[in-house]
Amino acid sequence: MKYKYQSPIKFEYVGKPMNRVDAIEKVTGQAKYVTDMFFPNMLHAAIKKSPIPHGIIKKIDTSKAEKLPGVRAIVTGKDVPYRQGIYLVDRPIITPDRVRYVGEPVAAVAADSLDIARQAVELIEVEYEELPVIQDPREAMKGDVLIHPDLANYDKLPLYNIEPEKNVFHHHKTRKGDVEKGFAEADIIVEKEYSLPQMYHAPLEPHGAIAFWDYNEKLTVYSSAQSPFTLRNLIAHAFKLPRHKVRVIAPYVGGGFGAKAGINMEGIVIALSEKLKGRYIKLIYTREEDIRAVVRQGMYAKIKTGVKKDGTITAMEATLIFDGGAYAEYGTNVVRAAGYTLPGSIYVPNLKTDSYGVYTNHFLGGAFRGFGHGELHWATERNLDEVAQVLGMDPVELRLKNLLKPGLTNSMGQTIHHDTGDPEACLKKAAELIEYGKKTEPSGPRKVRGKGLATLVKAPAMPTNAGSAVIIKFHEDATVTLQASIQEIGQGFNTAVVQMAADALHISPDKIHFVTPNDTDVNPYEWQTVASRALWTVGNALYRAAEDALNQIKNIASQVLGVAPHNLEVEDDRVFVKYRPEKFILLKDVVMGYTYPDGHAIGGPVIGRGSFVPEMLTNLDLETGQGNAAAEWTFGAQGAEVEIDLDTGELKIIQLVGVFDAGTIINPITAGGQVVGGMIQGMGPAIFEGIKYNEKGYPLTVSFTDYKIPTIADIPDDIKYDFVQTFEESSPFGAKGVGEHPMISVPPAIASAIYDAIGVNLRELPLTADKILNALDKKN
């Protein structure tokens, strides 16, 4: 592995394949998830859900349910007069007075068995006064019906702009250069509209939680949480508790994709547990409940691009209107991240972007793998293709001419540096992998094929104080227990962090044990497991913890060996003198302190500590969007080859390719798994995924019978990927994220391939057979 810029660490294990450290536990069933957890005398919870999308609760009668044998507690919104929210505190734990989507919790029951709890829920009677239903965020912005009349009074972070009279929970603005001047300089202007629906995360494990409130007023919550410390903070804020009175334990998590990043249904079992101190209460969502819990936001976009005849982009104006659903959840920051990242990996000197998060009576929209970037790239990459078509220019050449390169500035005014990444290398490599420009034969008559490419960029969307901490604890035999609080949700972090620790400590990976589960009373602080930031932030904290531990070891050994600490080296099982390797002391005789023959002891036990906060971040100006909200960027490019049946409109994906500049690839196996899995997941919104509602706002896709995700039958036989490894200088390991990026630009790449095959532009996801046929009919 060669880098232009060298790491301070000698890599022996980083960059090499290594089997997952959690593999045996998972394949044998030893790994425990919340669903697998049971406690003596545990009670089970069920939820009474709203059957209507919008209305006032006139009356709730729980008397019949209270009389059912085995029912131990019932809570309604009046019992839990609190709201929750990570950036905007707008969502009740159980709604007390108004329902805003079908499936919203209006009451909950704890009972001796799940069957009894569900029977009791059916006995609860609720009377509603129905209100007008708003499904289109563009209509919601007119303000004729206010979904949150009290929006102006909600607690929120100061970096978000609310517009209560328009149902807008955040309006992000980017103003760079002079957009009117840029359009005046353009020879051609292309303005089009694009859209996509809400989308379900579809993790293998649905949301689940167990709450236990002891008699000392200490609350313990077991949760399928991506971010235990954030969940602890949100629980403490919602229930008005001191943080030391809240303990969150997150065991193994069966996928999250952002759905489990904040707080969701935990408050419901907490409220029941508060009534029944000393009893564990468990709630596991059904698949239908999980689909209703949180989704990716839908979006409507208008993109206007000005360009010279030679392909030089002079200006862009963009409006993104997100369907945030009933509550903002992570949507506030999704809207912000999309707003400050647009136009992606393309340099635009004059830019105006307005990104809106808008309430509707749909399921609440939260974080989703890509965090607004899949949405924005669908619009901008499609628009770039249409610009190229008007120019008569190859769309790849148009991108190559306008890519962000060192010395240029992005939408926030950040200057791109040599270690930011190499989008040009990504795009050229992707074109090479898919053999761009080379036609392949279709599988039969009346079928045609096409190829398309799209670029992407993403940075971690995080606050300025998003810190990580690591503890390295040596044991008597010189093995190590490693503690960091990034949650393993399938991305392979546990394995990668062991590899990094092995190289940082100069010991074998088989001597390092990574602690699972995460426990906020035991583990060091971690902001969140989101934003593809773990290898970067934890990597920095880990390096500092390893240096701390090694310095302690050398200080002890220096007294024994009679040389200065800087003349010592640690290697596997020894501490030795650099210029006299034969002079050494065993590591196991140092890490707990060294004991001389006369019994005199010095030093130890060795416990290394490290922390990291990205100090280069700043808030963005609320009126211009200028500042530094992104510490590091990952560029990429993706390609697709498709085959279309001209008679049926059936779309088949022949191949997918992806190339990403994620800095140092810590583990090629797990990184490759992330890329392949992400591209397959990206096929879903491209070809058939989307939450559907009828004209009255009632959801139609709340089970896997109706909501389809890619299966083995849909996966192309040919999936290729590669990495461009530009060393990230702000990390001692040179690494940055690649977890979210592989699904971001799959849809626009497929749409580009469709145009290459049949010469029609599709601007609305998903790219279904009926849309293809309709487009062909209009063309012909």
C-alpha cells in the first residue's frame, strides 16, 4: 500500500483482509439482540395507534381495558406530558390531543403477556374529530392547514430556521457568489423538476426496547439503538431526569440505516415502567409498526443550471422541498446537510439553494443512509445529464470539466485540498469498470441496453462538538480490552477498530478484545453512530489512547532498562532498546507495573485514554450557508448498465459499479461488503421502493407484501467496485467513511443508463415499468 502522504503508524494489519471479530457470535446465535432478552416477571407492551392521518382526540376511554385480567398499567398522552426531538423538540411520546399520521401512538398497555396487551389495546376506545389532511409539502407550505400550530413555541437548536406559518421546520439557505450574474454569463439554461417518495429503512431487526425503573429512581433502558449516548441524552431531556439517572445498554443491533439513530419508541416503555417500578417492560415493534415508525423523507426539487457552450457551469439555483412527515426527527439536519452539500462534487461559482423541511400528515421522516445526499444527488445528477443533452456533450465529459478540484471552493466556501479526495480518479475508474461507451448485446429482440454514470460526495453531518473517546486497558498477560462506543450495526466497525488498535499498539489483533454491548454507565462517551464518521473520529481518539498507553509502558520500562523512554520501542510481546534490540523486557512484566526482585514495584496498571473533537468545524451563517460544517469528504462515482423490454417496460439491471475515495481502506473485506450491500440497497428506491398513500392519506405499503425491497432475484450478476486511496491527513490512519456512500448515486446512474438505452428522461422515482412505457409512448 503506497501513499503520497505517509502515516505516523507503520501498517501491518491495516489495509489487509481480516475476518470479522463478531462473526462466530452472530452465526452461532450467541449474539444477543433486544428481542432475545428476557427478565424474571417481565411484562409486555402494546400500543394503541391512530386509525386516521389527522385529527383532534376528543375522548379516550380505557375503562374496559383496565378490567382485563393481566393488565398492569395503561398510559395515555396525559400521563406523559413531554415532547422529544434531537434538534427540534416537537414530538410527544404519546400524543395527548392531536394525531398527525396513521399509526401514531395514542395509548399503551403493559400486561402479563403480549396477547393480553394486544387484547387490552383493542378495548381502548378513542373518539376523534377529523381534520384536513395535507400530503404534499408544497401544499403544506401555503399554510392553509397548520399541522403544528405551536411550532413557534417548540424548543430547538439555534442553527435551524423555522417558518411556523408555512409548516416549515427548517429552511436552509446557501448563497455563494452572484447567481444572477452567473446566469447572465450562461449561453444555455436548463431548468427541470425532480421528485422521489418516502422510503422505508427495512432493517432485519425492527425497533425494540426494554425499560426498568428501579426503586432508587435509576432508569435502565435496553434498546436497539445506533447511538446509546444520544438516546440517553434525549431520554433525560424528555423525562426531565439528570443524566446519571439514565443508563442505556445497546446490545447487538440488527441493522439501522439511520432509523435507530435517535429516540423512537423507547419513551413509551419508559412511561409504563415509571408506573410499575421494579418491573421490566418489553416492547418489540411488528414489521407494520416499524414501517410506520420512521422513514426517509420524500422530496420535490427544482434545479436550474446555467452553462457556457463549452460546458463550463456558471450558475445553479436549487429548491429542495422535503416531505418531513408528521414530525421533524432527524429531518432538520437532513434538510441542512442536503442544502449545504448541493450541488455535490461539481464546482459551481455562483449558487443559490433553498432547502425546506416541511410537515405533512405522512410518516415522520428521519435519518437514512446517505442523510439527504441520495435525494439531492438524484436531482442534481439528473439535471447535469439533461444539461449535457442540450449541449450535445457527453455527460461524463461535462462532469470531468466541472469537478471540484484542489484550489476550488465548494458550496460552503471551503477550499478543496490535495487530501480532500480525487473525484476525477473515481469517475474515470468507474467509466473504465463499466466499459463506458461500449455497447453490449441485449438478451433478445425488442430489448435494448444502455449505460450511465453519476458522481457523488458526502461528508459527516455532525455538530461542531461531535466527539469520540477510547479507553485501552491492558491485562496481566499483556492482552488488551478496547472500549469505544460506536455501535456495530453491520458495518464491520468492531473488526476495523481492532485492526487499527493492533497497528497503533504494535501488538497482534488476537490480543485485543473489543467490548460489546455498549453501556453508557461503563463505556467512554461517543456522539453517535451516524454520518460515516467512525473510522475518522474514533481513529483519531484511538491513536491518542494508544500513544498514552505506550508512553506509560515506556516510562515504566525506561526505569528498568536504564534508557530514556524515547529510545524504547514496543513490539508485540517486548519492550526493547531501539539500538540494542537484545536488551528488552517482556510486555507482560510492565503493563501491570514492574516488580523488582526485592518486591519494590513501580508504575501500572496501564490504561490508555484518548479523545477527539473535530476542532476545525464552525457553524454556518444562517443567511448565506457559508462556514465549515464538514471536516472531511468522501468522493465517489457509480455506474449502471440496464436492459429494457420495449414491449413491457420491464427494467433489468445488468451491472453496477462503484468507485470511492475513502482514504485508507482499513479492511478490504468489510469495505467491499459495505459497497456491494449499499449499491444493492440503492437499487430499491431506483426501481420500485416508495411509501404509498391513498388520496385520503392512508398508507398502502405497511408490510413486505406491499412494500418491496431488492431480493436475490433483482441483484445483477455483475457488481464491480474499487477504491481510490487518497490519504486523509487529518487522520493518523488516513481513513474516512464509506458506509453510506454506495447507495447515494445508484438511482441517477440507472436513470442515465435508461436515457442511453431509449432516449427518455425520467425525473420521478422509482423508475417503474409503467413510467418507462409512458415515456416511450410520449416519445413515439
